[in-house]
Amino acid sequence: MSTSTDHHEEEDVPAGDEEDTGAQIAPIIQLHEVAVSTGEEDEEAILDLKAKLYRFDKVGNQWKERGAGTVKFLKHKVTGKVRLVMRQSKTLKICANHLILPKMTVQEHAGNEKSCVWHAKDFADGELKDEFFCIRFCVNLKIAESS
């Protein structure tokens, strides 16, 4: 009879609780910490917002999504130059990377306070290309109109 009582006590143990056997399991491979450089170490973020970016495809005559994620205006601590960098949320892949120049004009897109358009020479794909961008922010922005 004592064996049936012992068996009953084992059944009362919750399924998730395991007995500590003291066994040591060594990892199959050793992982070492790696320093990751983003290229943004010498820059200060002066704008950091969630957005969705589109580029205009001239061949198809339509807007194509470039990515959704975080857009930043980064000011270089030494030169003072400002660039726009946008990375996709999950992969952190760069979908926009270009300087903000005084001659650039940014306009509200189709009367939408959350969207704006501009032209830039972008380097996101590893080569300098003229692109026409549209960005849609997750917050309302007021674009200052120049006179």
C-alpha cells in the first residue's frame, strides 16, 4: 500500500516542476560578444520617429514601399552635417541614407499632414541614386512653408 501512496504523491507534482539533478550541460559552441558599429557613433539624433517610407518608381509610375521603421535625423558632432537614416523595424536594414541639404525642399504630400515628399541623392543601396521619396509618419507634423 505504501507504493500506491508514493505513486499518488508523484501525480500531485505540477507538470512544469522538474527535479534538480545537479547535471551540468556544456554548450555545443561558445558565443563571444561582438562589438557592433552602426556608423552613427559620431552623430547625435535630433529627430527619431516611427514612419513608413516609399520611393517613386518611374518605370512603373507608382509609389513602392521601401520600408517601415525608425527614421532619424543625425547631426555629426564635428562637421555639423545632418543626414537622414531610416532602418526597417525588424531587420534594421537601411532603407534611406542621405544628407539633408539646404537646397532640398520638403512638401506636404496630397494635403496629408502625416506625409511629405522630397528628392534626394540616396545611398541606401550602396550606390548614389536620385530618388523621389514619400514618408508617412505615425504622428502629425506641420511642414513650414517657405515664402
